[in-house]
Amino acid sequence: MDYLVVGLLSVGVYYALPLFLTTVPLRVVVYCSVSASAAIAVFWGLFRNRPAAKAPWVVLGLSQLVYAAADTTFYTAHYVFAETEYPSSADALYLAHYPLVVVALVVFIRRRRSDRDLPGLIDAVSLTVVAGLLSWVFVIGPQTRLGTPVLIELTSLAYPLMDLVLLLAALRLFFGAGRRGAPFVLLTGWLAAILTADTVYVLQRLSLSYEAGNFLDAIWLTGNLALGACALHPAMARLAQPTEVPAPRLTWPRLAILSAGALIGPIVLIVQHAQGERRDVPVIAAGCAVLFALTATRLAGLAVDQRLLAITDSLTRLRSRRFFEARLAEEVARSRRTGAPLGVVILDVDRFKSINDRFGHPAGDRVLVEVADRLRAVAGQDGVLARYGGEEFALIATGADAEHLTRLAERLRHGVSHHPIAVSGRNSVTVTVSAGTAAFAPHHGTASALVSVADRALYLAKESGRDRAVACTSVPAAPDVLLDYLDQAADLVDLRLACPGRSLAIAAWARTVAERLSLDETEVRTAHRAGRLLDVGMIVLAEELLAQEGPLTSRQWERVRAHPDCGARLVGVSSDQVDVADTVRQHHERWDGSGYPAGLSGDAIRVEARIVAVCDAWASMRSGRPYRGAVGHDAAVRELRDSRGTAFDPDVVDLFLGLLDQRAVGDLDFPSRTGTRLP
């Protein structure tokens, strides 16, 4: 800060001093001293702050030394020897300074972000093309038409061309990722000063109005001081450090600047037409074509980014569950058509809740990220690895038979547990996973059935002591026992919600509505069974969570909102209950697409799920929940009517309300099964 203050005072002194005091050119001495001080400040900051990345600072220091030498040469020749010849040796030094600055900026850009930032590069090139277009129309084009000697013309053209290269590097740095503290602001301020003063200088040269010592000197000197202050700042060492700070998003101001830039070409043509001129039309047309291509590329990149966001888990950067399910359906169809081997591995982190409880949720997130990285390292590029649920992962293994799947699951399991994972400070934990595998066979039918088989194997791996892999062939089929277990689980959830018989009532209403909608017998059975088991996934939630009277936290809501998936997976363990499982999974989807877990809308939601959703809503309103009292009959009717077309299928709501008037549905007085006890 002291350097910057003293430097700015020196700039004021520069303009206040007489040109000469006796024979001493005071203004030249002050100007060249300020310019040289920036080079000294860069090397002193490099010595004092000792950044890990020294190369860009060394190059910047050298560039400023060349620049100071150019200033000394120019002002000495101009003021002391009265030599005003253009170009001169000073111009060679000024032009030599540009490549050094560009090299330093490129090193900064590469060090601040190791991956490729194509959007930032496209935006930087787009604005540079706009600047180049304007430079041609107002600087380069007029210069080429003056008929000046070749050396003068080449030198005059070199300045705007160098400035364009410098502008491209500066914009690339500005649009890139990295810390944006005081050193960054000072560095970009220096670049802005150089580019602004150089542009005005060339325009004044072109109009023969330039005079040494005018206001441009203040801009150049202030820019030099900003560079020196940047190097002296204690945080300068972090300017070239890689960081997790993301690149700036495509904000509205940035979009407005890019959009305005794309209109520059047509605006210039309109202005020229109004003035009765038609110059540089091929150049303007070429510039517009390049801008159009860059804009199209940018839009394509945005579309790809949005696609990646939709199919990528934000925490682990693995594929999302939605992508996994869509891809698995494709692979199942291909395997059925060609007979190619196909397998699925479902993995679950053992005792993950205890990690969250002991070290906190941020530590749990770090564990999930590390587990994902280790699984990715083992799985390679041959399969599709996804985050399937909270602490669950799933892998599609194409070309893998049952034997290969077992070996793969063991490698995945060992890849996670071979080394402890750091969770916080010096604390680390050894994390294990359980795995279930399933190789596709024609009798599995659908992708959901294949996942259900792998889930069944995972369940057995958990029951057998965890930290092991189990293949589907070792899981006995016991459909009657399983269905009885699910019924008991549904009754226990009803009890925890303080509404015994609730699921039985919803099942009866769903069957009545399905029959009145003239659905086929299979769909009626599916609606009835899904109504009975719609909340069975809540069995995995803590009892105190279901009984909590106050508002839920975001973490608690996340767990509650996972119950359709949990329930679907429990139901889907039975291979003949796939449709019921899908209905259970979808019963919290909304007609307008704002529901969960998949955000389905309209007819994309199974009709059975749309029926169960209305029946569930009525039961919830009339029976109440711990965090919300029961709603009266008339208020519940109004709520359903208000939600038709948004939350619920309008036809289902209308039919349900009609049946309600007939007293065919809506009665919650259904006794639960007695003796309910889960094993």
C-alpha cells in the first residue's frame, strides 16, 4: 500500500515539475524512476514472498525491465536530444515487452487451473474478435490506407496487433478460475491500463495529435504502479496456485457483454451505410461469421454442460441414478438381442451412519467422495459407475458373466478397504463395502428386475456380516415369506405414524378408483398392492424421526424423501413385484413434474402411482402427521381440488371426489393386522 501511495504522489509530482531544472531533465527522471520501480518491486516481491511458482513472476519482472528501458530510451531521446523520429529504437523495446507479458499470463492461466476451460476460452476469443473488428475499422484499416513508409506502417500495425494478443490472454485470465483477491485486481488493473493507453496512443498517432507528456503518461505510470503493488502484496504467492474456486458462471452481465459484442459488426455496417460509406465489408462479414461460429460453439457447450449436470452426481462426480437406470435399460435390451454377457454390481458403504454420527456430515461427504474415487480407479472405463443412493453405488459391467462379476466385486471391495480414509484432522477410518452381483438372464425380464436381484444379493451380504460380496445365485427365493414381511413392515410404519390401518385403507381406495377407471386386472392388482406398501420404505427411518413434532431439517427431509426409493427396492426384491415397486417409487411424483425422486410429469407417471398419490394425500390430510394436525373433511376436499392439475392427475381427483360423495372411499376405519412384529 505504501508503495502505491508514494507512486501515485510521484505521478502528481511528474506533472507539477518543470521539464528541466537547469540542465537536469526532472520529468524524465521521475517518469523513468516510477517505471523502473515496478520492475524492482516485482523482483523484491518475488524474493520476499517466495511464491511456489516463480516462473511467471520472473518473466513479468523481465518484461517490466524491458518496458522501463523503452521508457528511458524514448523520453531521453524526446526531451533531452529532441529526437522525435518514429519509429525509433524505443518502439522495438516497447514491442519486445508484449511477448514476455503474454508468456507470463499464459503460465498464470495454466497454473491457476489445470483442466481445460473451453467456455472461458471461447468467450475470450469472441471478445477479442470484436476488438479486432473495431481495431481494423478504426485503426488498422485507416493505417493501411495512409500510404506511409513501410517501416512506419509496420510499426503502427504492430501495436494494435500486439494489443489484441495481450487482450486475448488478459480475457482468458479474467474468465478463468482461481482466487480473485487484491493481487488479481491489481494485475488486471495493470493490464487494463496498458490496453487502454495503447489504444488511445495508436489513435492519436493516426490522427497526428499525439504529444509526449499528455494524460496517457498518467495511465501508463498508474498501470506500472499496479503491477509493482501486485508483486509486493503478501497474497501474491497464491495468485498462481491451483484452486477449487470455479470459473465464473455465465452471468447476465457476462451474457449481455457477449451479446452486445456479437452485434458490433451489424452496427458498424449500419453506421457506415448512414454515412454513405461501404468500407471493410469483407472484413466485417468475416468477423461476423467467426462470431457466429463461436456463439454456436458456446451454445453447444452449454447444452453439453446441462446434459452433464443432469447425469452427474454433484458430490462424487459419478453418473447419477437416472443415467444409470436409462443406460441399464439400453444394455439389457442389447444383451437380450445379442446374447452378450451383462452384469450389475450394487455396493453399500458399511455402517456409514456411524461415520456421520462420529465425525459429522462433512466428513461423511469426504468419505463418499474418496470411496467413489477408489471405485472409479478399479472399475476403469469399461463400465458405468453411478451413485445409486445416499451411500450406495452401482456398476453396469458389460461383457461380464457371473464368474467375472464375482471377481470384479471382490476387487471393488478390496479397492475401498485397503487403506484408511482421512475424515477430519488426524482422524481416519477404515471403510468397507458390501456388494451384491447379478448377471443378466432372460428370465429377469427388465432392468428393474436385474437390479432387484442384485439388491437381494446385497441384502444377504449385509445379513452375513458385511464387508463381503454375494452373487445372486446364493440367495434363496422365498416370495411368501417376503410378502408377509412387507405387510408387517407396512403395519409397523402405520403404527409409527400413529394411524393403524392406514395402508389397508389406501389399498382399498386405490383398488376402487382403479376399477372405476376401467383399468385391466393387472393394473388394479398393482394399484391395490402399491397402496398397501407405499410407505414401506419408511421402515428404515428412525422412529423418533417419524414421530418428530417440530419442523424437519434439510438433512432429515433428504432422508424422508428417499423412502419411495427404499420402498421400491424392498418390494422389488420379489421378481414378480416389479410393477408394484415402480408404483411405490413414483407415488410422490407430481402431475406438473415438481415431485420426487425422478421429477416425472403427466402421463410419464404410472396411472397406478397417480391413483395412490391421491389416496395417500387424502389419508395424510384426514389422519394428520406428528408435525401437522388432521384437516377437516371440507378443507381436505378443497385442498384436493386446488391441487388438481398441479400435484395430481385431474381425472383421478375428480373420480376420487365423486366416489367420496358416494362414500365409496375415504373411510379410515380399517383395522390393522394384529400381532404385527418384524423379525
